Amino acid sequence: MTTFIDQKVVVTGASRGLGRAITLAFLREGAQVIGIYGGNSAAAQAFLHECEPFKNRLQLHQCDVADHRQVERFFQMVEEKFDTIDILVNNAGIRRDGLLALMDNNDWQQVIDVNLTGTFNMSKQAVLLMMKQKYGRIINITSPVAHLGFAGQANYAASKAGQIGMTRSLAKETARKKITVNCVSPGFIATDLLNDLSVEQVAAYKQLVPMRRFGTAEEVANAVLFLAGSQSSYITGAVLEVNGGL
């Protein structure tokens, strides 16, 4: 595995769930991580306390990735302090499940805004910085629901399918600049994103997975580290499934 000593990594949704595991994985490999969280300040402060051994290499900033002006200001700060970045992980995501015919318009729009437009806003600014050094890694956290589709998740599925399409287009635009763009597609992972599932739903979903278990956030983080490292230099526009055979 590549070590990430002195590399500068931006992770969205960094203080909880998959983002927390990804951030910790990069910190353990020596990276400087600039994490973004949406609105849960208590969780962010708790995570900073947890990361006390890495306090000199971790910063957390509140930023709404769906707001392009906030994202622009965030990257202005990053450029002033670090000049450029090496890796961007677009992990921030939300769910607002409901049957399409009954779905509230705001629930549709919020999921698209955070999951898809947020990926666009962050990637746009990151590419501009990465072009300065003609190197970079962008990893977008998508989902198998992008191609499987689940009832009650039309908004989530659309946002995740959009991420994959955007990834493949951006990969072609940046390949000659040695900037790779890939997706990691976690299946059912034991994080708080699944906390609203009933016991019956959990049992049913585990039956869908050939391995008969949910994955761990650390298993997803390992896939992100692989795509972020030098050993994946000829991989771009790809989707790496981490789903237990789903």
C-alpha cells in the first residue's frame, strides 16, 4: 500500500460513518486531512477529541457541499494554506426515502443537491487546484442502488447513478493531467446511515448479500486508500464494488 505522508486529502462527511473511517485511515498513513462536515457540530467535536494523536494533521470545517459559494470559500482557504491538494473523497451523502409518487419535492431536491451537486461543486474546485501540479485523485462514494434500484429510493438511486456518469466523464477530461477519477460503491455497510432500518429490514437485506453480512466502514476505507494511491495510477473512470457480492 502507498503511504500518504505529506499528502493533502479533503474528505467530505468526514466526522461520521464512512467519512470517519476514511479520514482515520488516511491519518494513520501520514496524510494531512482537511475534513468537511455538514451541520453536526457535536459529532465533529467528538471526532476531533478522538483524533487527538493526529491533531497536527487534521482540520475540520463546516461547509454545505450543495452550496457552491461555500465550497468556493472553502477551497480558497485550502489554496491559501496548502496551495493544492492531492486527494478528494466525495463521501457526503443523505437519504430521504419515500415512494416516488408520494415523495415530497424537497426530499427529492435535497438528496440531489447534497449527493450529486455536492460532488460536482467539490470536484470542480479540486480539479482546478490539482491542475497546478498535474496530479490528483478523486474518489466518489456511490452505491449499488445506482444500478440495482430499490423501491422508495428513486432520489437516492438517481443521485448515485449521476455520480457514476459524472465520474466517467470527468475521468476522460482529466486523464492527460494525471488526475484519476473513480468511484467506490459500498453495499450495505454498518454505519448510522442504516440506523433507521427495522430489525426485519436488516435481516431481509442481509439475505440479499451472498456473504450474509453487512460490510464495515474500514473495508470501504481500504478500497478508498487503494484508489488514492500510486499503485492505481492506470485506473480511472472505474467503479470498485465493495458489496459482499450483492
